[in-house]
Amino acid sequence: MELNLSLIIPLTLVTGMVAGMAISNFLAKRASAGRGEAVRIGASTVSGRGAFALKKISEGDIIERCPALEVTDRDIGGELLNYVFYGSTETARLVVMGNGMLFNHSSTPNVAYYRQEGALGVELVLYALRDIEQGEELFYSYGDEWWATRK
């Protein structure tokens, strides 16, 4: 039997590419799981987008550390007013990066947060107020002051 190199070489290349893609996908999934990501964004049960638990979260667990920029209330306007947090002073506001910006309000929240100075700057730290089941939507309270400034 004679070897046909014009058939064997492309077949070997395609097989290698497919195996490489499968291994890359597997490693990417393992790396993602290893980071302990706890939140996915999806259609909310109450309004627009919402944040949902990717896994069971225990009471007190930190869900996410969101980098934040602290600015003054004069720097914020329009729709962005609905997506900032109160900062370290009466006129300071936190513009939060990450999923923390997309948690919706509940008067019975399962999440709370605090502002923390980190090595790289201000962070908004989100943590579980109670045990949270996988797939459950994550809520914190926007507070009475937030609602008082809106109709």
C-alpha cells in the first residue's frame, strides 16, 4: 500500500487544529471556573438586566470586588445618576466597574456592599447577606435616600 502524502498532510493538519481548539476550550473553561466567578448577567425578573448567582453562595461570602472611580456629584448626570453609588463624602459618588453596577433593588436584599480602599484604589465589595442558591437573582437595597431623589 502506497502512502498518499497529498491526503495525509491535510488530514494531519485538520486533526491537529481540531484537537488544539478542543484543548484550548477545555483549558479556558477550567481557568474560568478556577477564578471563582460567581455572577452572570441576564434578563432580570424585575427590570432590564440583572445579576444571577452562577453557583451557591454562602452567607458572608464576597461575591465580587468591583474597581470604582470616585468622582464628585457634579461629574455625574443623565442616566448615569441611576448607576452610581454614594462615596466617602456627601458629594462623592462611585462609578463602579464590573457586574456590581447591574444588581437590581429589593427591599429584602440578599446582597450588601461596602466601599474599601484597595492597593489599586477604591473598590465596591459585594457580599452575601444570606445563603444564595445557584440561579437566584442578586439584589441589594438602593436605600431610602436613592428613592427620595426620584419620582
